[in-house]
Amino acid sequence: MLREDADRGSSLETMQCRLEDIPTTMADLFMELFHDFPAKDREEALRMWQWVILARRPLRLPELHEAMTSAGGKPRCKLDRQGQKHDSTSEVARYRLRILYLSRGLIDIEPAGLFVEKGSDFQNNGLPPIDGAPEKHAALWAARVQPIHVTVQEFSAEKGFLLFSNITGDNAIGQGHSILSLACFNYLGSEEARRANDDNNQQRRLKWQPPSSDLYLQRLALPLLVYAESSCLEHARQAEKLGFVATHFLQDPKAYETCFLPEWLGSTQGTLAAQIYKSSYSQPGPTLSFLCHNQLFLTAERLIDKPEFKVHSRNNGGNTPLHSIAWLDRRMDKKVAGLAEILMRRGADPKAQNFEGFTPVNLARWGNLEQTLKVLTREPSTARPEISSTETPEGIAKSRALEEMLLVWRSIRVER
């Protein structure tokens, strides 16, 4: 600003006044930049800041463009028969100007190396190599969107969201992570994502590897797919830490099948299903892990009979993550988790259960049979009256618990 004043021939007094008008702190400066921000653009600006600040890694320009322009988390463009969409290179490139406007210049698009560094986020997230990709597409994926300085990141995390909404502090961050997780979840459950997974699975079954240029174009058709697969659950975890449980994991479990498709073919890295499988053994309770555990159980129960899974299971000796998950139907601790979820869905009254201690609240708190039995062994009322000399209190409690659980479980499954 001072250089511009000097170029215009402004006096020293004018430049001194300009200096005095500059806010004394960076936070005040940032607030000043947005004091006259149009109300009609606040919602869009809030979404953009949530993606840029809360993303697990700096987003590439096509990823942010897709996240911002997709409706309800669904891909913007329908895929054609080749799994590709129209060339939106120019449209994405023009989006740079929108980013600069919404951020008042505090967010910039920085060129970065592409597919060069070993272990880069591109390689880890499964993006195809640069060979065969058009140069104009490569240039787009080389653009990384991030704040211009660490002070912008810190300000946004502390006070920045207050510029566009009335939610402050941890509530704003927790809600932001929950919104991002929901967007990723919807993206994974979209028809386009399902078709892309179906195509990839068919190619793997035929042991055919398409040209890298085709893979690249498919990735451009669904720019957010890789990020959604690797970050959906993590955003939900971060939201839960701040008090926002990701309730979208209680949606129709059929949406999970898209997330599980890569698991049918033995992929254990970078998929939502693998992350859920890993998280299902974490601390029990009515939390994200508990919700994921339940949906994982219900989804696997359906997928176990699908022809694609049966073929792959035979070819791999039954040693796949989904195979292990599906057979949880034989394990009572997972039945308890699945039953608790169903009871909570039905809004069951805990007092309506005949079995003492067997309530949705307690099941949600315990989360698995092992925890349940620890409580049951301290409750003599759960023991059967006929006690033989060879039965231990723990054995009696286990038998009684299993009998009651099976009865209630079967009755609810019939109602479903």
C-alpha cells in the first residue's frame, strides 16, 4: 500500500495516516478484510474455509472445486459410458478467481510437484501416475489450495468461522468436521462412485489394467473420490472428539456397500471399510466407533451372500477383511452391538425389556459381550435358579446372557 502511495506521489502525511489505519494485530486485520462481506456469499465462504482449514491435507484445486460445487455431496457431472465427463479444465481453472474473492486473498493456489516425491499424498491415495495424462490436467492437479500464512490458519481455527456464522470455538470446528464427513459419505454413496467402483472391480476380475490416461480421466471425473475414501471416517472422529457424533453413519446401511466394494477384492488400504473395520475394536460406547461397528456388521451380513464375494473368498481361502467381518454374525459380542443399534433405531424404551440390565442404554455403554458379562457376573439376579455343582457363577451368567440375547435378537430380526 505504501509503495502504491509513493508511486502516486502521495505526501508523507498521507502515508503516515495510511499506516495508522492499519489494524495493530493480525486478527484485527483479518476481521477488517471481511467487515463488508456480502451476506449472500457468507454460506459459500464458510464452506470453502471449512474445506481449506479442516482438510486432512492441502486440497488440490480440482478437489476443492468438486467439494464446493457438488450438490449435497454428490458429484456434479454424470459419468458417460466410458466413466468420463466433459472436460472441465477451463471451468476449474477459472475457479481460482472465486477462491481469491471468497477468501479476500487470504487463500492462495500454490503450484506443487506432482507424482514426484516418493510417498506423496497422491501415491498413498492411489492416484494414477502422470504418464499419459494431458499436460493441462497435470497442471490442475499440481495446484495446491492453502492459506497464505500460518497466521491465517491459526486465526481461522480460533475465530475465523465466526465471520460467517454465529458458532464459535470448538463447536464451529466440530460442526465443520461433521459437515465434511457427511459430504464425503454422500460422495462415496453416489451412483457415480458406485459405477466407478464397479468398473474397477470388473477390471481387476479380468486382470486387465487400463491405460494410465484412462484412469486419470476417470479420477478427473470424480476428483473428490480419493479424498472421501481416506478422510470420511477421520473427519467424523475429529467431530466426535468435540461433541459432534456423526449421525449420518446411522443412515441406510445400503450406502455402505459402495464403501465396501474395494474390500470384496482384498484391498485393505485407503478404503472406508478398512478404516471402519480397524475402528470397530476401539473403545466401546454410543460413539462413532459403536455406530460404525453396527453398520459394519449389518452391511457384512448382506454382502456375505453376494456372488462376487463368494468367488473372491474361494480364490483367497476365505482370508479377506470382509470375510472376517461377515462371520462376526457367529460371534455373540457383535450380536450385542448390532442388537443395541437396532433397539436404538426403534426408539425402544429401556424399561420395556424383560431381561434385567439388557437395555439399549446399557448395551450402548458396554458395546460387546465381554463388557456385558463383566457386569452380569456381579448381578446374582441374572443367574438361573437351577445351579449344578459343576457350574461356576461366571458360566451361569454367560449361559443366561446368551439365551436372553438370542431370544431378543431373533424376535427383532423377525420384525425387521
